[in-house]
Amino acid sequence: MSDRKPFVGGNWKMNTNRTTGSDLARGVTDGLITVDGVDAAVFPPFPYLLTVRAILRDRGSSVRLGAQDVYHQGEGAFTGEVSMNMLKDCGTQVVLVGHSERRHVIGEKDEFINKKLRGVLENGLEAILCVGETLDERTAGHQDIVTARQVRTGLADIPASLVERLIIAYEPVWAIGTGKTATPEDAQDAHAQIRALINRMYGKDTAQRLRIIYGGSLKPDIAADIFSQKDVDGGLVGGASLNAADFVGLCKAAAGAGRAKP
Ligand code: 13P
């Protein structure tokens, strides 16, 4: 069994409504009651955080409540933004930072992502820093340079003590929502590069403890091969997380892969 407990997150993105989100949360919690060996989290849209939190709490579920984004300031004149304090107030335990859709659709830059990441970790929450190259960057052979820059800049001025609450998600942009999953070998290669970089930045112990999860067109039938790679510690799931049975299947696959690792 690996020292690193697998983690599987369901990023609902801008999907669901109060009814379908509630049904999904109930389906996920019920489906995971008998599943152990994996940390699972759901990331509903902001307006449904409290609804989903109530469902998780009522059922005594260990599924964590996550938020898809945050603003780094505590409070103030930042129209439309949501602060860390608000997320904590709503029972959020883990926050996505730097998702590819925030980077490439909304236009967030590495320095801004670093402020958010620092804010999340300094406020005692867990963070998932998302990194990954575009198709053009991969075609040019620049995937390792790009992900290394995103990791280095994202983690600037963040001490090792805070990295204990960090997960890194490698999500190649060309694999997100496209049905083109990275091969297990490509995923392993990218994860190993990231772990080696964390080793250089923070030392061996931190690098060995850090969970690095894969995201991009994960489906239950193909996930086991990716999750069984040495440096892949679970997944961040978009489309398939909107179906409770598929998400539960992915959690089971991650738990099984974790148990089988030396
Ligand atoms: P898909 O699983 O829909 O490709 O999305 C992945 C993702 O972006 C998770 O954050």
C-alpha cells in the first residue's frame, strides 16, 4: 500500500442546479459509504456549497467539500468575488486554484494564482494547484518547461510547512473535456517530473508525501491503468463526476490502485 492515500475530486464546474446537485451529492455519499482507502471531495458551484454541505453533514459523510476558486483578499470592495473567510464559513475544506479554465478562459496568470494559493494555505485550507500544458505547448515539446514554470511560480514564497496541505493536479489542457486521456506513461512521466521538481524545491520528504493527481477525460473503465502508475495518486474529474456511479467507480479504482502499490 502506498504511503500516499489516493485523492479523487469531482469538479462539477458550472453544471448542476439545486435539485440535480443535491441528487448528485446524495448519490456520491451513498455510493461511497462502504469505500475506504481514498479521500474523495466534491466541488459544486458556489451557490450550492451550503446545500451540498448539509447533505454531506446529514449523512455523516467523509466526502470533503471543495470550492472551484477563491479570491485572495479577506473582504472588501471586490465585486463578484468570494473570499477565503466566506468559503470557510460555508464549510469548505479544499479549494481548486489555477484550473486550466481559469487560466485559459478567464485569463488568470501565474502570479495571481500564487496569491490565491498562498491565501488558501495560510488560511488553513487544503489547496489543489492545477497545472498542465496546452496542445501547442505539447506539440512543441515544451510540456515539462510549462508545468515546471506553473509549479515554481504558483509556489513562490510558500514554505514547506504549508505544502503539507497541498495537492498538485496535472491536467493537460488538451485532455480536458476532449475524450483524449493521457496515456498512463505520459501521465507518469509528467507526475515524476513534478515530484522531482518538488524534491529540488522542498526536499525528499515533502516530495514523497505530496499527492499528485491526474485530470483530463478520466472514465471509470480506463482509470485503473493511470491510477496504478507510481507517481499518480488519484484524479481530478470533470464530466464523469456529474454521474454518481461513474464518480464512485473512479474512487474505487483509485482506492484499489493505492492498495496495490508497494
Ligand atoms: P474532464 O474530466 O471533463 O476532462 O475535466 C477534467 C477537469 O478539468 C477536472 O478539473
